[in-house]
Amino acid sequence: HRMGFLGAILLGRRGGETAELRESFRVVGLAHLMSISGAHLAILLGLVWCVGRAVTVRPPQAAMLVLVVLALYLLAVPLRTPIVRAGIMAGLFSIAYAAGRRVSGLDLLALAALVVLIWQPADLLSPGFQLSFGAVAGLLLFVSPCVALLCGAETVADPADIRWWQRLWRWLMTYVAVNVVAFLVILPVVVHHFGFITPLSPLMSLVTLPLVLGVLALGYAKVLAGLVFPSVGWLMAVPLKISADW
């Protein structure tokens, strides 16, 4: 189960040995974790972005690093429709940042949808397309108002006057808002296409997302380290095993 889970979440592999595990994830509303999707790509590229911003203070250079990693990633995993769809979205956002231009997120999302539909027009009626673009549009539109409502007016003051605990509270409320908004936005699409509701999905996502982040960070770091320093990659197998089991 562990190897099947890691193969699915890191490399997009699908096998009969993971059928039982996939069903267990589906029952609690976490089926999306068992197949590479926009969420996995967003986590990976988010980590790359953080590393890029730590190395250089210029966002365009960090965006170029994200583009390079995205290209390498697309060469390494099976080019299924969900991965290509997510890659188009991520690539357009990264190109906009690399060009140093301030572009509306909704405009970029609409352009990505147009590119996907030109490539595959029938995708418009697929649940994957509707879930992917619907969820991202919902996050762009509704997360900020929800965070402002949850945090109150004091967080809109001068950033220099915001205390650490206010920043932490705002970060936690943003984390909650992202999960709840995504669930509510995609709920009608899930019910229409699949005919079931998983009420525990927001709670389970809140709990499991940090673990998924750890598995992806350790897994991709192990792959990269193993290519250069095999002994280091071997040592990283222990924390990767523990995080995958959790």
C-alpha cells in the first residue's frame, strides 16, 4: 500500500494494487489525493516558488525557476488530461510573473480555460474540467472576502502594526477558508456527476493537507537528491516512509 500510494501521489502511477486504498480515500472525500492533479502540482510549484524567493528577492526570477521545474515535471509524469490542464494553468500564471506584469488572476484563468478548450473542446463537459476551473475560480473570488469576514477589520491596518499572533490567526483562517470554499464550490459538480456527498471532506482536507505537503516535499527532494547523491536519497527514505504511513 505504501509503495502504491507513493507511486500514485508522486509519479501518477495507477495499478490494481491501489484499488482498495483508492476506495478508502474516496469514501472520506480524499480521492483527489490518489491521483496527480492540479492540487499536487500547485503544492510542488508552491514549494519551488518559496525556494526561489528565498534564493532571490525578484519574483520574475523565481517564476522562471518555477517554469523550469514545471517543464521537467511534465517530462517525468504521464501526460494525462488533468496533468496537462493543470500544467497549462500553472504555466500561464508563471509566465505572467516572469514577465513582471500584473495580470488579473481571473483573466489568466479564463485564458487557460480557452487554451484547454481549443486543445480539447469536449473537455468542457467533463467533471475534471469543471472541478479544476470551478475550484480555482471560487478560490480567487471568495477566499479573500471570507478571510476578511473571519479576521475582522483589524487585519487591514498598516502591516507594520500587525502583531505576530494576528498574522498567525489570519494564516489559519486563510487555510480554513481555502478548504471550505473549495468544498462548497465543487459540491454541486460532485453531486451532479458522481451522485454522492462526503461531508467530512473539508475536515479531512484540513488534517491531511500538511501530511500531503510533507510527503510531496520529501518525495521530490528524495528523487532529486538520489540523482546526485544516492546515499543522501537513501537516508531520506526513512522520513518519507514515516510520513507516507501517517
